[in-house]
Amino acid sequence: MIRTPWGKLAQPLAAALALSVAAAAFGAPASALAKPKPASSSKPDEAQDSADKKDGKKGDKAGAGKSRQLGSYSGWNALASTGKEKTCYALGSPKDRSPKAKLKDTQAFLFISTRPGEGVRDEVAIDLGYPTKDNSAATADVDGDAYDLVTKGSNAWVKNPAKEKEFVDALKGGAKLVVKASSARGSATTDVYSLKGLSDALARVAQECK
């Protein structure tokens, strides 16, 4: 299975939702969504330098399609984007990130996408918000059940694609997701997601992208 970088979907989202919808849903400043961290950065705990800002400006103009919000469910958004291929996805952010001092200026997101034109349903991708060492290990724990992840750039995916459906089913019925990963410099991080509302968001996604 060809994994889709988070940025491929993040661009139309940022462009079409005018950032305010996502900012309100996640309790994050709009600027945090408008200026994603570039993969070339090696320090997730540092503020963006001038190069980061330059890349962020490019990202602001990159939206290639239009996205619309289908619904909001306890912090999880269901969205649809139209471009070359229609994509529907559930999107959420962690309620807690640690270490707080290092991650205070970074955003993380988890999204589960469906692309009918490609025969893809419920593909999970996690944007950690900082660069990792490619092919490094990470874990996702759903109420005590652990799943292996693999990283590339700032993204993480389920390591074994055959386990992806099981993982999504666990997310639908779970209460809490804990994602543990490390930056390219070896800094360990922990993100905690509430799963309340995710099942409803995915049901709306499935309805839209049949």
C-alpha cells in the first residue's frame, strides 16, 4: 500500500477551511495550522527560524483542492476535500503532549482517510509535528493494546498494513490513544488523544465517501 504523506491532505484543509474551523475545533491558534513545520528542521522544541517561516508561507499557498467540514464530534472533525480525487477524513489532535516545554510550539494531528477512487478506506496517518529518523519505531497504545508504528519525515503509520483495520476498530471502540515516538535527535515524546467522538466522525466520513 502506498502511504499518503499527511501534508498531501493538510494543504487543501488549511486552504479551504480558512483555518478558523480547525483552530476552534482543536483550541489552537490559526497560525499554528497555517505554518506547518518543515521536514528539514531537526529541533522540535525550537521556535521557527526564518527558513521555517519561508516554508510556511509556501504552504499557505499550496492548497490544491477545496475542503469542507462535514461535522464536528467532541473534538474530532469529519471533512471532505475535492481535487483530482475525492478524499474524506476524520481529523483530531492530542489533548496532551509531553514534554510540554519542547512541544509547546508544535502541533500534532491524527487523521484517518478514505479515498474511494484509489480503493483506500480508513488509512491512518499521524503527523507528529517534528522530523523523525526515517524508519524508526514508534508505538500507539489504545486502552492498553499496543500497535507498532513506523516513521518517515514527520509522519507515522501502522507498521503492518494488515493490522490497520484492527487498529481502526480499536480506535472506534476505545477511550484513549497514546502515541510514543522520538525526534530525529532522539527526544522521546508522548501524545495523548481522547477517542470520544471518533467513531461518529468516521461514520460521517463513510457516509460521504461510499
